[in-house]
Amino acid sequence: MRRYEGKVAVVTGAGRPGGIGEAIARRVAGEGGRVAVLDLCRDKPEVPRESFGSFESLQSVAGSLGEVGEKGFAVRCDVTDENQVADAMSQIRDVLGGIDLLFANAGGGTGAGPVDQTPVSELDRSAWDYTVEISLTSVFLCAKHAIPAIRERGGGAIVSTTSISAYHGVPGLSAYASAKYAVTALTRDLALELAGDGIRVNAFAPGITLTPYVRQRYEAIAAQNPGTTPEEMMDRFVSSRIPLGRAAEPMEMASVAAFLGSADASFMTGQTLFVDGGMRV
């Protein structure tokens, strides 16, 4: 398939090999698209439990796209900083000639999800604010500054990554689950705002996926349960909650994202697809 021939896509949160962002970038590049990959590329001392890709790893992801299509364009960007987001979108327009698609994949948090679990009564306001900024405000900022460029190209698509955690109660994940659920509401509103511009807006909600971030989460859970391993804790969850009986691979999420961004989903907008192995059935 060459569904992205002649298209320029922006993928945020793509700086870690093995992640969903990298998988989306590879899928789009493999279908003929030119891809800009964004990530924070620095440590944040105030959130030591968060782990981000380095600029070297982001460049490695961009270069590896040449294995399946055209090499990518690596852009260092804190997607919670409006000035950096605006600058990044401007760079992409200048270097790649425009923007047709935004895959707003960056997310994360600290304190109350997704890695750590903290009851609301014990949650620091700073942890709440940080999680909401990186998992929700980042989607708003990237959409805000990508929309003018997508309009210039006569339309396109925005695809956001939310989470199955937003759709069932999980003690201790209040900030992350709330932020990700809000992405669904933002998706609906943007879909109505942008329909007249020929810009479709959809989202997908991954279930447990074998990414570095998820492995980090189960390492934290195992550490809270002496005598267990991350693999054991993940297996317990999978066997008890997922009808298909396994975790997903990142490329399975990328397949859904690539569908939503393509003309194959030309009559879909304002939707959130669950990609969870039947967890919500």
C-alpha cells in the first residue's frame, strides 16, 4: 500500500525505539510518507520516574525510517511548551514543504499514572499538572499549531493516542486516566470544528502494548510486590483481563493509527477506536 504517497506526517513521542510513536512513523514511511519525528530529548529532573528518548535515539528512529521508505526528520521539542511546538511546526513546514497529518502520540505522567499509582488524597498538585500537560495539553498545542499548515494543504487528518486506562477505573491512575479521557472529548470537538476544512480528527485507545513505557510500568508494579517479576505481573493482568490472551505489539497500534490517518477512513471523524484485545467487550 502507498496510502501516504506525497504526504507529510508529524509523529510526536517518537524518540524511543520500540514505542508506538516509532511504529507509527515506520508504518507511514513504509507507505510512502515523509515523516517528522518529535520527542523531548532531555531529562526532566522534577520527574525522575519518567524516561524519555535522547536526541541520539530520536535521530536513530529518523534514520531507521530509511529502511522502509524515506529517512525521517528529527525535531527536538517539548510538546508542553507552546513556543517550542510552534517552532517545531514551522521547521517542519520549511524543511518538508507542509504538513498533511498529525499523529499526536506523546503522553505520559508521574504520580497518578501511567507508571506510578497514587491515591488522589496523596497526590501532589505538581504531579497532576505535569501529567495533564504531557497527556492532554500537548495534544491541544500540537493540533493548534499544525492545523494552519494542514489547512494550507487542503485538508488532512489528526490522529491522537489516548489509552484504555481512560475507560475503566484504576485506583491510583486519576491524573493519567482523566487526561486521556479528555483527549476523547477534544477529538470530538476538533472533529466538528475542522470538518469544513476537510480535516478529519480521530483517536485510538491502546490496551497493554509491549513498549518500553509499559515495561517500565510493570517494573514499578513488581517492585511494590516483593517476590514477583515484571513478566509475572504482566501475565497476571493479561490472563485475567484480555480475552485475546496476550499483550499487543506496537505495530498493531500503528496499523490502526495508519488506517485512521489514511483515505481508507475518509468517512470517519470524531471517533475513538478501542485497540485492546477485547478488554472492553
